[in-house]
Amino acid sequence: MAFNWWTNLSKLQELINQIKKDEQIIRFQELENIIDHNKSITTDYNQLLDLQKVMVKKEFEQSSSLPQAKEEYDIQLQKVLKYPIIEEYLDLLEIINNDLSLIKRIIEQEIALDFD
């Protein structure tokens, strides 16, 4: 089977357009915009991300201070989740990431079929 770049690029562009029109993507972008323009939410959320990085690093290093890092992360997570917008944002982020992972696997499988 011949690999037709133009047809595949057209299909890719169609997929991108469909993703851009998805209600969950649109809502996620709206929430992201609101969060980005609210200094207190942004500060608290960025602190959560920083603590998450520390926790993951300590987990990778199998550090004895991992429990403390997890506790600090959990405390900040509870603080961040007091913003209803963040809870919705994180839920949508998980859904979108799962969808994108599925799309990636499908594309990888299709590419593998073209080269087999």
C-alpha cells in the first residue's frame, strides 16, 4: 500500500479542526484563560506544580523525605481545589490527556501498518 502524504495531511488537518471544535477543548481553553488572569489562582496552581515536581523527583530518587513532599503536595492540592474552577480544569485536563493519548496510539498504529 502506497503512503499518500497529501491524503494523510488532509486527514490530520481534519482531526486538528475537530479537536479545536470539541466542547471540552473550548471549555478547557476558557478556564485556562480565566486562571491565567487571576493572580491568586495562578500563584497557588504554580506552587502546586512546583511541589509536584519536587515530589516526583524525590520519588525517583527514592528519598526518605518523600512522605514530607507528598504531604506538602496534598496540602497545596487541597488549597487549590477550593477554587471550583481548578477542579473543573483538572478534570478536563485528565479527560483531554486521555483522549490525546488514545489519538496518539491510533496514529502510531496506522503509521506502523503503513510501514509493515
